[in-house]
Amino acid sequence: MKLELLKILSIISLPLLVKSQEIKPVLPDTSEYKHAEVSFDLVEGTKTAQDAWVFQPLSPKPQKADVVIFNHGYGAYNPACYGAWIAHLVKRGNIVIFPRYQHTSYTTLPSSFTDHALQSILNSFAWLEKDSSRVQPNLEHVALVGHSYGGVVSANLALKYKEFKIPKPSALMVCQPGTGGFRSGRYKSYEEMDTTIHLLSIIGHDDVVVGGFFGKELFYKTKIPTSRSNLVVHKRDYRNNISASHNEPVSVDKTYDGNVTSGVILGSYAVNKEDEVDYYCYWKLFDALLDCSFYDKNCDIAFGDTPEQRYMGVGKDDEPIEELEIITQK
């Protein structure tokens, strides 16, 4: 194991955390998690499809924490679908708000997704601030991340944060974003998005559910400079059994089961696999995006087509896994 670690360290300078014989990336200032425990509470909305789960870091419990708003994919309105990733974010020291913008997969119209998510977010901030014994949100450090339809919802919230009267998001990361060929729930244009937002748009080479259209639109049509806006293409690696499909951001941990289900939720449990795509693509890049947008650190991991940004780990026979493709020119 020590020899393997030395070989990987010779390829990339990122510090690594070894757990259960798996190699996971940790950013330079976090060789281990800051917090050992995660609490999560259901904040009920006054209307259907406006609930949210709020996750707080504990052991030790901070007085204040940065905020990540995590928007789920279509029908994946149980936080357990993304539980491992959420826990990773919370143990790094973030509050995570997980809006439930659908009541069921069939009874909530896509045109209402963003409004429902918005109300869930406002309710969650109010719930946190109502009780000083809860971890208080740092409203200067707020980020949005979303998968699939949740990527569209996240982009909508980022575009209209002033109108919606929510804190300005410093960072936006959309993962396999899109609406599956429909326009419902999308805005006509994203060209007027605040140019100071840090944006990563990640698409999967083999995503046949939503494809790459919306992810490309966000990158190419917004006026955010490429110094803080990249398009990331995740590719399949056949040799190492690394896929690049629509469900890659799923990382199930039933510790955070919200006691709701759907066909999509059950499907996510069935296809889930936590692997290098999680660690070196989604988790690594979002960690770096948060650090860059909040603290001006690790920007070379989040942006710029650097070796650290592209790196996807080591597979069979100590051969590097197919790197990410980074688009830096509009």
C-alpha cells in the first residue's frame, strides 16, 4: 500500500486520505475532516414540495459555517441518494441545505421546481437563524450545486438571486445538468448571470438522459470570464471500468435516509457505485471550487486545465485513469 501511495504521489501533488483500502483525494488544507459527526433535520414547508433537509457539522460544533445548497435530480428527492457526498461536504465544515422541490415524480410540474426550491431555502435559513443553538449560516459564503434537473434549478437560482432575495452564490457547479429534451423549468437565457460567480459545468461523455446541451449553454452563453468558468467533460475509461453516464454524481449513504421513495430513488440505490469519479471529479472539483470562491485557495485545482484539475486517479497496473477534458475557451 505504501508503494502504491508513493507512485500516486509522484504523479500529482494532492495529499491523499486512505480509508478501507480506497484512495480518496483531500485538498491541501484538509488531510482529515474537521468534523466527526453530521446532524440532519427535516424542515417542513407550509406547502407541498417545499420541505428541506438541513445538515450541520458536529464534533466539534462550529458557531457559524459556510453554506452549500444541494439540488437533487428529477425524482431523487431523498438525500440518501447523495448521502456520501453530502456527508463529505458537512464534515469539511459546511452546512448543507437539501431542498425537496418535488412531492412525487408525477405530481409536481417542472415549471414550479425553482419556486419550490426557493421557498425551501428561505425556510431553511429562517429555521437555522431562529435558534442560536444551531450552526449559523455564513451568508457571505453560499454555493449552489445540482444534479440533472437540479443543475437547472441551481442555475435558475444563481441567475435570479437578487430577485429571489437569497444570498449571492459565490459558486455554482452543475453536474450532468439538463431537462431531458424539454424546456419546462428552464429560463430563456442565462446570459445575464452575475459575472463574479465561479462556475463549473460538468457533463458526461456518455450521458444519454440529458446530454450536454444545457451544460454547454451555461458555459458558452454566460459572460463569466474563463478564469473562473470552465466546462468539464468526464470520459469513460473502459480498461478501468469507469463509466461516464448520467448517474455518476449519485453516491448513496442510507444513514441520511429521508424516509421517502420513488422509482428514481430505488433506481439510484441499485446503480450506485462510489468510485474515482466521485472522488476525483465531483467531490474534488467542488471542494476546490468552494475554496477558490470563498477563500481564494486551490483555484488551480478548480480551473485552468491544470494537471491537478484533470487528474482522475490511478487504475489497473498503476496506469492513470482517463483524465477529464477541460474546456477553457469560449
